[in-house]
Amino acid sequence: MNKMIASILLVLLSAGSNSFAQTNSTPGAPTAGIVAAAQKFLATLDDSQRGKVVFDFKDEAQRKRWSNLPTAIFKRQGMRMGDLTRPQRDAALAVLAASLSPQGYEKVLQIVEADEVLRKSGGQSIFGRDEYYLSFLGQPSTTEPWMIQFGGHHLGLNVTLAGEQRTLAPSHTGAQPAIYELEGKTVRPLGGETEKAFALLSSLNESQRKQAILGFQMRDLVLGPGRDGQTIQPEGVKGSVLTEKQREMLLDLAGEWTGILHEAVAKAKLDEMRKSIAETWFAWSGPIEKGSAAYFRIQGPTVIIEYAPQRLGGDATRHVHTIYRDPTNDYGIKWWKR
Amino acid sequence: MVEAVSRTLSLILALLAFPSAAFGHRDDQYLQATLVVIEPSEIRLQINLTPGVAVAEQVLARIDRDRDGAISKHEAAAYAELLKRDLTARLDGRKLELKLAASELVSPAELRTGAGTIQMEFTAISGPLAAGAHRLTLENRHLTTMSVYLINAAQPRFATVQITRQKRNANQSACEIDFTYHPLRPKIAGSAGQRPSYR
């Protein structure tokens, strides 16, 4: 990501009473740092607000209460960003900054800012920076499992923590518009995903490409929000027939999702994926010209990633939904479910 | 109650007023997503039906037949029957008799927001399966003019069933799923294809 664009984005986001602000927290801190940021945020709230933010860790309804849809259609619970004071909002963002990698935090800010662009272009109050919610399942802890949820339109982050172990699965990212201008600079929240996917596709030889390309339309995510517990038969080209370089490209592409979390956690996840790379599949549906609107999927024993442009009458490259799942450990269940 | 109805109406009006090309979900299409679960003793079709806000009334007209604003058990069953008539499943060329195993219909108000999903599960007895290769075909003809489709085989829960090939038509309203049955393999349970939790 162009550092100048990132700086401009953060400066703009920190301006104005209704904006997302740059925080002073160290991005990607260990669990103790995340807990500290969470407790600091809770300390800025009154009892009533704290009651809205913290849910029981066993609250399955809240755990699954995330979606790609705008908040006016899919009702979230938790603390609405638009209902926070500026210091509270800064403290809320510090929780995210501590939980995510610098690039992951930046991606989240860009997705939120895209929704603000959508609000301004459509004049609809159901979109925008204020319409994102933060909640915790369980009390912030360095030892006991707990969870951070942050979401709204085109964003459903579910970070489960258990000691120093963390997972982002399942989480939804998306963007509309998926490309926009900010102070004369072009911002693409999911630009890395798009470019790396086309690079991987173009690296495939004819035989590999024939296997990778599905002969039918993919109009949406198969395992998007609301599809917990489902796993589909993998399709496409299998990692076992990819070259070493192509395998690294596939992992690098997956890193756009796994890398939303702190570097050490992301590396552990990619190492896990590397062990079963031969059993990991890459599938493609749609045009193959670089930059066109195409669906792709990565599926392995411990990962499912889908990227689905939305053909809703407009330019599908400007409206994208993605999902990241771990069929063996969504919501970190292997760390806490008995 | 009045406030809730008013809020829902306001939301629907706001959604309808918003240009579809700019709006964040599919509002003029009926998404029908089917997961095909193949097990040694039965075939299960888990279908999620999500009407967009602009077609929700057309779908509701086929469900809430007495137009009283509520979906009765009888109306839910009648809609399941309607859907079932539009589905054709065959195993090795033999037409399967589908039976409704579970369903959940959300309220008309929720359907009208474009966020409500109807869940239906149909089952058919597949066994006793002979060892070896089999082909399951499925065709969905339900409300074709407004629908988009997804059909996928679930990853089998048992090692005795192995999906070998999936072939769909261009819009995924029809598919062929080839699989092999290995009765002598140990049945190792996996996490996939589990029954959905109907709310």
C-alpha cells in the first residue's frame, strides 16, 4: 500500500467529530496489549454502555450476529460508533489497532471509509462511519477465551482470542465502492486481493488453468455470513499440481486475509496452510482479463476464502464481498469448546 | 409494535428509493443456494432462499396466500410443496422422492427487508447403495425469471462417500454430481455437511 495514501487516509479519518481517528496504540500488540486497550475502552463507558458492549462468551446468537448487509437491514448489537464521544471512539479504534496488523487496520479503515463515500454519494443515512458496531464476548483476558466483534456494512470482523492464540475466522470483508478517490489519490481496500489473484491466474499454464476455471457463473459467496458449519467439496486446481512459486503466490494471496491479524499470528496460520498446500485448491469463475470482475476461491483443510464481485446492475469490480473461514476452527472452537 | 411496523415500512421505502446499482445487496433477485449432502443412506438438499427487497412481494404472494400478513404452518407447508414440485433429483437416472425434513420461514416483515432467508431441507432415501460409481442430478426450476442459483456438493461427512466430479449448467440451476461409494472404508466423521441449525 502506498504509504502516502495511507497517511492521507488516516489524517482525513482523524478529522471531524464524526470521523474514525488515528490512534496511538501499537498495531498488532500481543494479547496483553489488546486486553489493555479493551479495558481502557470499557473504562471510558458508563454502566449502561458497558452493558451494550460486553456479552457472555457463550452467547451464540451474538457470536453469529454479523453480516455483509447495512445495519439498517441487519441489526447488530454492541456499541454503535456514532453513539460514542470522540474519546470513546478513539479508545474503540485503539482496540482494533491493537488487535490487527498495521495493514489489517488500514484495510478496515479503508472499508469503513468506502461506506462513508457511499453515504455521501447516495445521501443515505444507513451507510457511513457511524454505522459500525463494536462488541466483546466474554471479558478481555490474557488467559480465558474472549472475542472482539467489529462490523457493519461490508465488514464482519470476528477475532477470537485464547491466550496468545488468535483467529479471524470467520470474517467478512467487502467494499463498495471498491475503488475511490481520496484527496486525489486512488484507494482500493481490496486491491491486494485482486492483483495477487490475477497474478496467480496468469501464472497458470494451460492445463492448470483449465482445471482452475469453473464453467459456470458464481453470483455470490457460497459460504458467506450465515453459513457457519457448512463445508463444500473443493474444486479447481489442486496445490499438488502447482509449482513451488505458484504455491507461494497462493499463500501470499491468502495472506491478504490472514495478514489482517498480528504478524506472528498470521505467520502461524500461513505455516499451517503451507503444511497442507498440496491439498489446497484454487478455483476461478468469470473473465480472466486483468482487472475484470471475477470470482475466486481458495480452499484447503484449514481455510476457505471466497472473493465474489457483486453484479447488481452496476460495475461489479466496484462492489466486492469476501469471506474468510477455517472449517476446523471458526470462532476458535478448538481452543474452548469441549 | 406500531413503532416497529413504522420503522420497517420506513426502511422498506428507503431501500426501494435507493438505486439498485448502488445498493449493497441483491435487491431484484431471488438467491437460491443449495447444499447437496450425500450420505450412504440418504440425500439431503439444504436450500437457503433469500428474496431481494424488490422481489420479496412476489415471493410473499406465493407464501402468504390469504394475505393476512402472517405465514401459517399450512402456508409454509404449501410453499415447501410448491418448491418441491420445481425440484427434480435423480440418482443413477431414477427419480428420487423428496420429503420435506425441516423448514424455517422468517416473518413477512423480515422478508421484505431483503435480509430474510427461508431455509428448507428435503431428504430422499438413497440406499441401499451399491459399491462403486453413482451420479446424482438435480434441477431447480423454481421462479426462474427472478432467481440466481448456487448448487454445491457438501464435503462428505463419511469417508465411505467420495465426490469425484461436479458439473453445473451456466447459471447453476442444474448440476450433476458424480460420487463413489466405498462401503468397506471406515466411516470417519468429519465436520462438513452437518445439519443446519434452524432457528
